[in-house]
Amino acid sequence: MDHLKWPSKFVTSSLSAATTLHSLFWTTATNYPHNLAVVYDDLDQKCFLSYQQLANFSDQVANGIEDLFEHQTVDEVIGLYSKQNLALLPALLGILTSSAAYTPIDLSLPTCDQDDWLDRLQISTVIVEEDLIQDFKRLKWTEDVRTKKIHGPNSINLLLVRRMSHTNQERKTLSLAYVLPTSGTTGRPKRVYTPHQCIMPNIIDFVNQFKIDNSDIVFLASPLTFDPSVVQIFIALATGAAILIAPDEIKIRPRQLCKVLFHRNKITVFQVTPSMLYNFGNDLIKSDILSKSTSLKILAIGGEPFPEMKFLRNCYHPACKVQIFNLYGITEVSSWATYYRADLISDDNIPLGLPITDTILEIYDDNGHKISQGMGVLWIGGKRRICYINDENFICDKTMRSSGDYVRKDENGFIWYIGRRDCQIKRQGKRINLKSIKEEILRKMPSVLNCHLIADENKQWCRLVAFITTSLDRSDYDEYSKTVIEIRKNLKGVLSTNSNPDDVHVVEHLPLTNNGKIDDKALLQYHRLNFYADYNQSLLQYIDTIWKKCTNLDEQIEPITADEATFLSNGSSINAVRLVNLIEDWLESKYSGLKLPKLLDFILHKSFKDVYRYVSGEIANFIELNNESIAAIEDSKRDKRQLIDNNSDLETSSSKRIKFILPSINNQINNMIRYVKKGNIMETFGNSKEVKCDVILDISNKLKERWRAKLYKCIDASPLVVIDRDNSKFVYIGSHFHIFAAINMDSGEILWETILGDRIESSATVSVCGKYVIVGCYDHRVYTLDRTTGAIVWQFITNGPVKSSPLTDPETGLIWIGSHDHYVYALNITGKCARFRIDCKDGSCFSSPCLGTSPRLLYTATLAGTILAIDPDNGNIFWQFHCSRAIFSSPCVIPAGICVGCTNGTIIALDNEGSELWHITCNQPIFCSPVFHKDRIWIGSHESCVYCISIFGKILWRRETTSPVYSTPFLHNLGSQNDLFLIVCSTDGTIYIMNALNGHVKIRHHLGGQVFSSPVAVGDRFLVGCRNDYLHAFQLS
């Protein structure tokens, strides 16, 4: 298409003459048609669009929209359903050119929230990236629609989807550019309708302030749901500069992002939140962002309080020429309202700066009076700086919006940010400011890289929680642990008593929202997951845990020997109240109705031993009076997982391969492989002969860690080890960070990583042909990946999270897996279809299937307590057995039938007809899956022990552990019955190597985090995942 046919009515004589966002673009496209407009780089390849290509494609989209509307005036809001890639800008510009406004649909939200957003805006038309159409069809909105396809360059295709029946949108008085949600931190997100006239001052002012020209490259750092993205896009499109786009999976990985930004593309303008900047760490900021040779010209920082000047000075090379700006604004008044160029030499603190064109700033005190000097709440507005909020249809000129931020205006007219109104909390009768505490920590503690504070409030107390990052290397675990202890101790010396955090977490990085701001919800979840002690602990363990956490004591102290020390010698009265509440919570969970009126007095004035004796004595009296022991326990597994389930919007939903081919196994795949999964499973495909292990364990030695592989978040999945014909060993495992990785078992080198759509707790299996690995995911999908490259070759979509681990049927090649949608599926991965879909009717399938050979039956279980036997050749249910409680445990085949654990505390064996053979009753729930060998069964329990049971139901031995055993033990046979070892992991991170025949503990080792992953051993090496974000590999000999 000749560019002379473009819509010339939008072309203006100059930048200042433009009145709409798209007129900026069409003017530039006319002046610079051959300039590079968009670069997309995912580290595998780079793709480009020139201004002429972008204009042609955008014009096609606009014409397609006008056709859908039968060439009537569009003038409404159109949805945009796309990832950040080359399809994004043609769709956005096409919408604007058709005189419509756009609203991006947040792909990270659950489908119900996406539907809600479309319904609230009365959206009738959505532009969908073709590759995402299957995801989009999951929305209820897609019923009764018609579709038009737009073909673009580089195989980019867009679909225009319009509802056949729809409600007409309410029109706004002013011409709209886009509609965005607010963050929703204080409730349901507000709808902010932004007119062109409101955002245009941002574009024009920052083009001038940053001196943008057609040689610049601007990085699109923000998601489209965050209004700074508009500024980033259009300061480039207004000047003939290029926009660099990187996929989300690159953005969340600092080293890869630096490679894209500064090594492969040489960006010149980078707008970033302080949290995103901190996440790069000192080394990358010094070497790439603020170095002597950096390509960067402008670093604009906004969205959160400006970073500490000492941090920037420390990173800034003396010869660096980057200009650093502080930006401030609110979504309700369209992106940025002020700017200030920081001087790293003379500025110690950074003010908000000057208002941009047409922007008015006013300050009101707590009584609602406007003030010209002093402290108050900042309000922002202006004659043209007007956005509509929710259902507003008319707004008066110079309407002002509250920022919710406290500021101070000094005698020189400078405005200084103090903090959010909601950053102030009342604690111990006094009001404190979290921002001030953060600044004090950063100023007084050089080893702290970044810090963030949140308040964890309930009816009984307000806990102040600090999250701290350091620049220290975690690979030196001992040194790192010492430093962490020192940081926690030193905090007391630098802060006042009232400002001292109740709890301190030293973390590797602070989690960010899609907008690049610190994610308070994720931090609160992390705190609650890691602070609140497990109700399944014994009384002594529980009191010990909460005592140390409330008083920040060294975990190595042996409290029961501290007879002379007052229980709360290191705490305050507020800690005493907290301890009383925590102990009473524990008692209520086990001995409902038991009251301890003297507990506060004992905590304040007695020793640890006295407190323990008092509580245990009162429990004994209570039991005697009631003539029974009440042992009702909290389901700790369910509670901890529910905290995560309720915050599923914390993660990105991308599913893109992000690393490289695996050269060491390329061209070696064959149908004669072995694989090892949790338990004691060694499966062989093809005709390969199993190689016996000649390794002899020297169990007198301690464990030696060979390597650890970082997967960025908790690893609850269990590793799959695949052994090729040449005895090469490869590990496959996923984490809560959405990463699924292949790792060389010998060296620990990560060979490839693939980002899936959500966190991964499912443990993988390998296909019969050996070419593929299969794994379930929380995004409702079962993924089939190329074992060589990590490329996703097929996704099967269920209607619920997939936590079950898949099973490969060696006879048919089918993959069996359960889903939380109450179905078990048999998948044909070569035909890319489901062979069977079996309705479990009343319960989600968390349990993983197992396959018996004589008779040939597939067994699984549900959270409704149902055990099913299924004919794997026709999909018919052969029999069902019902337990009284949920089953998380996976069935294990034994000679007479199967064995499985139940959360009602029973270990049950059933015969091949579904009749009970025997059962054993334990004192706590069973989440662990049993392991069988010859005539014995091993299984862990939440009563903090491991059982060895004969196949006839007799307990042969019972070994206590330091905490509940959730993961499946691994039975390791090194050649003879006398070399049978059991590897057990308890949830507190303790690893036990036991003699499987008598339960004697040979080796005990503690990891730096909780363990829900099941260990897997091959030869003299075993692997286990941990909630410290690492997969650990240990050598036994």
C-alpha cells in the first residue's frame, strides 16, 4: 500500500499542532516512512516493523473496524487482547485511527475478572492476537460473536471479534484515547477514561525535556494496563524514534533483560519504577545501566518514591552521561504530573519537581483547607488534565483529584513527597510512617540494598514486617546466613523501639506487580506462609518456634535448657500479647474451650521451661476433666496452599520458550531410555537393559552438595531424571516462578528454561518415544515440551488447575493425568487429543495416577475421598471406594492391590476388587504417598514420623522426624537387600538417610527452607527441591 493513501486528515504541520495520539503517529509516519518503528527481541530472534509497515498494518486494522461498524462513527471503547509483541502497536493504532478508544485486557487476570472488565465497559468489539484466540474463547463474552481476520507482515495476524448482540456504551463528552483500571489496592479497580487532551501534555513535554529525536530507541517497560506505557510509546512515535518490545518472561529476568536492552539493542530512553531498578542489583546497574559506556541517555524513574541518592551515586560511573529524572503522577489524571532532573552531585533529596503543561498542584491539610506551605495531601488537576472516573459523564473545568499522598511544601516552593496516607499505621498507640522507617534502614545499614515494609493487621494486633534485600551472593550459603543473622540483630540498634519490625525477612528480590511496583499482596502471602508456625508441631516445638520468631532469637538456642532466663527477656509487652494469642490459637485448634488465665503473667515473668510446664499441665488437667483427648488439627497443607490460590493474580501468564537448544542431548533421543521419578520408580522404555549401580555408599560421611540450580521461586514439584542410552542423565523440574527447566544432572547446568502460564507443582513424565516431557500447570493446562529444546509442542486445556503428576502408560503411550476440574484424562500426545475423559464426579484430582499390571488397572483418588480403579484400555471405571476425608496421597500398587494414605489419618490397603484388606489409624493426616518394595511399605505422616509397614498391615517400625513428612520418601537400592536406604524429607527442610529395614538414621542434613518436593536418587546422587528457590543435588559417597 502506498503511504500517500494513509489517512491524511490526521497529519499535522508540527508536534505542537497535534491534538490526538494517533495524529502524532501519522505525521511521523509521513515524514519518516523508512525509519525503524518497532523492534521485538526475545533473545532467540529480532523482528522489525518500519513506520511504513506499521502505518499500512494500522490502516488495515482501522478499515476492518469501520467495516465491522458498517462505516458508521465508531466512537466507542474497543478491547485489546494481545501480548507485548509486534501485534500490539498495529492493533492499538488501528483502534485510535478508527476514532475509537482502546482498553487493554490484562492477560494475567483470571477469565472471570477479564469478563467482568469487558462487561463493566460494555465492550462490543475486541481485537485479538491470533495466537491467543484459544485463550480468548474461554471468556463468557465470546458467546455469539462474528470475526474478521486482518493479515499483517511477519506472519502477524489479528482477529476483530464483535458481539452480535450488545449494549450501546455511554458516550463521554470529550474524545477518549483509552480506558485503564487503577491498581485496585483499596478495593475494586476504578475505570479511568482518558481523553486525548489529558495525555497530550505528557507526550509533548517529555519529548522536549528528554530531547527525543529519530535516532533514539525507547524501551516499552510498562504493560499496557499501566498508563506510563502510553508515554513510552508515543514519545517514540511522535519523533520517528524506535520502540523496543521484549516479552514478559525476559522482563522478569534482569540479566537477560540487560542483554536485550544494552547489548543487542542499545536503548537510549528507559522509564522504570524504583523497584524494577533495584531488582537489577548493583552489579548490573554499574556494568550496563549507569556505566561509562552505556548507550542510555535518559533514565526516568517514577511510580514509587525516588531511590536513595547514595544508592544511585554508588552505581553511577564518574564518566557516565545519563540524565536521571524523577517523575510523579496518578492514573486518575493520566500518567505523569511533575518532573525533576536529579543532580547526583548536589542533591541529597529529590523533590517532586515542576508541573507539566496545563497541570495544577494544590495541597490541602487534614481539615480540608488549601495551604501554600506546610504538610498536607496533594491534589492534581487542570483545565485540560481531566479524566472521567467510573460512570462520570460530565466534569467541571479544573476538576482536582486527590493523590492520596502526603507532601510538604517548603518556603522555596519545592514540594517533597512524605508518603502515602495508607503508609501510616498506628502501632502501640503511636502513629508511624513506613517510608521514614525504610529511609532510616537504608541510611544506617550499608549492607541493605533495598527494603520494604508492610503491616499485617488483624483484630488483635498490627505486625510490622520488613523485607530486606542485600547485594550478597547466596552461593556462599554459610557466609550469607551469618550476614542475615547480623542484619536482623542490627536492626534493633538503628531503629527506635516503636519502629522496630516485629518480623524481618531477608529475601533475594522483592516481587513486582505487572506495573513494576512492589507487590504487597505477594509479600503478605510470603510472610504468612513463613511466619505462622505449623499447628501440627508438638507443643514444645510450637512454643519454641513462635518464641524465637517473636523475639528474633537465634534459632540455634536450646530453650528448654534456659531455666534461669525470663521467657520474654528479649521482647516487649506487645510481644507478650502476641505470644498469648498465638498459643491460644494453637490450643483452640487442638483443645477447644481450654483457657489459660495465667498465661500472660507466666510469659512476662517466668522462664521458657515454666511456660511450657504451665501450658502442658493445663492441657493434662483439661483432658482429664473431659475424659478424652481432643486432637482436632488444622490442615496445614490446605491452609498454606490456599494462601497462594487466593493470590493467583501475582504471576504472569506467558508461555514462551526463553532459552536455547540443548546440544548435549541433541540427536541422542531414542526409544531406549530409563527414567526415575519420586518413590522408587525406575521405568524402562524400549529394549534397553537396565544398568546395575555399582556405587557403594559410605554412610559414615555427611552429605556433600554437588550443585544447586536456582528456579527463582519455591520448588514443590519433584524432579524427573531421564537417563539416555549412553547413560547421560538429565533432570526436568518446574517451580512456582512458572519456569520449567532441563538441567544436566552431572554439572547442574541449566540447559533450557521454558516459561509456562502459571506455577508448577506437577512432577513431569517422559513420553514412550523419549522425545517429549509432559507436565501439568496451575493455568489449567497439560504441556508437552520437546525434551531437546524446551519448545512447547502441544497444550491440552482442562477446566481446573493441574497439580496431579502425569503417568506414562508404556503399553499404549497414553499420558494419564488428573485435574481439579474433577476429571482424569488419557492424552494421546502424538495425535494431540484426549483419548479418554473420565468423570470423577465429586472431587478434584490432586493425586497422581498409578498403573497396575496384574490385573491391568489404573488407580487414582480425589479430594472428595474417592479411590477409583479404571480400565486403561477402555476408560471404564471398574470400581470405586469412598473414604471419609480428602485424599492427597497417590495410590501405590502392592501385590494384593493398592495402598494409599488419607487425611482422616488412615493408611488403607484395598484388594484388586476394591475391598478393604486392612487399615492403620495414625494421629494426624496423611498427605504423603506410600512406597513399596518386596514385602514392605514406607509412608510419612503429618504427626512428624515415618512408618514402615508389612504388606499385611503390621507396623514394623516408626521413626520420628522434626516436622511433618509431606513429600514421598525415596527407596534407594544399591545392589542388595542390605543396601536398602530410605531418603526422607520433612517439611522444615531436614533430610534423613535411613536404613530402610530398621529405620536407623544414618545421615541428617538441614536445607535452608521448607521442603514439599519429593527426593529422587540415581546412583550416588540424589536431588530435592526446596522453598529456598533451589533444586539441590547431593552426593552420598
